[in-house]
Amino acid sequence: MDLQTLKERIAIVESKREYLLSLLEQPNLGILRVDVNQALEELDELIEEFRRTIPPAENN
């Protein structure tokens, strides 16, 4: 996979984060709130790892 494809896929993943945040605002989420929180944590870790792996100069 080339760097440009990887950047595009990370951008898609980052856009999904907003959806997960909107789910947390739902009052009827119940026990699924734990799963949504876990997904957010893992997503944030993935994005952070990408940023550490690909230097900012290459990330633009």
C-alpha cells in the first residue's frame, strides 16, 4: 500500500470518530456506551500511532 492510500484510509477512519462521538450523546445507548467508548479509545490510539509512524512532513 502506498503512502497516499494510507493517508486516505486514515482520513476515513478519522471521519468515523465524529459519528462515535454523536452516539455517546444518545440517551438510550445503555450498555453499548462502554463499547462506543472503547472504540473511541482504540481509534484515537490508531490515529496517534499513525502520526508517530509517519512524520508530519510526510503526513501533509
